[in-house]
Amino acid sequence: MEKGLDELSHEGINPKIISGIAALREGKVRFDPPGFDGQYGNMVFTDSENIQEFTTQKSLF
């Protein structure tokens, strides 16, 4: 099941989530190393300028 990005935006999904889905579909995300046997792989974004705000944790309080 693959919904179009327009359809996702009409369902009220966060635009940043939609941007991440688009990056996956366009091949702008890779896994290095890939996951195996229950081990998670590391996700690497090739377009690092769009993820700068996510590199540090925001305050919880």
C-alpha cells in the first residue's frame, strides 16, 4: 500500500513526516550498516541540511 504524498497531507500527517517518506522513496536515505538478524541499521540522510534541527534533543521541561 503506497499512498501519494498529497493524500498523506490531506490526512493531516505532519509535513516533516511526509518529507521523510518522500526522501525514502527518492533514495535520499540509506542504511549504513544495514540491519540484520534483529539488529537495527543506522539511517544516513544524504541531504543533511534539512535535518540540522533534529541533531540535538530539545529540553523536556
